[in-house]
Amino acid sequence: MGNIVGSNLFNCAFILGSLGIYEMKVEGDFKIELIAVLSASAFLLLFSFIKRPFFRFGGFVFLVGYGVMIKYWISAA
């Protein structure tokens, strides 16, 4: 859990912070992405609370979710 939280803090602070030097317009809403992130967080919390090992099933769920998001981004472009 510490590695996940630390990695997220690093990404938010340094990676997203460095995007401020670029002039980029962000158009559209991010409802689908927000739902995906909240669902993934809830899934990880569920596995954490029930203390079940995160093996093939969890990896498969995240891999399918990643594929669905990539398909959505390609079809929306």
C-alpha cells in the first residue's frame, strides 16, 4: 500500500506539475476516466479489506479495464 500511495504522490507532484510549462488546451469532460479510476480504487480497497491475495483474477480485471479504456480513447479520437 505504501508503494502505491507513494507512487501516486510522486506522479501528482512531479509529473503533473511539470505539465504546467506546456501550453495545452484540455477539451471535453473526464467522466469515464473518473469512473474508471474510482472503480479501480474500490476494487483495490475491496481486496485490501477482505485480505484476499491479488493474483490472476485481479490482474485479469485490471488488464480488461485497461483494454476497455484504450478502446474508448481510440474510438473517441
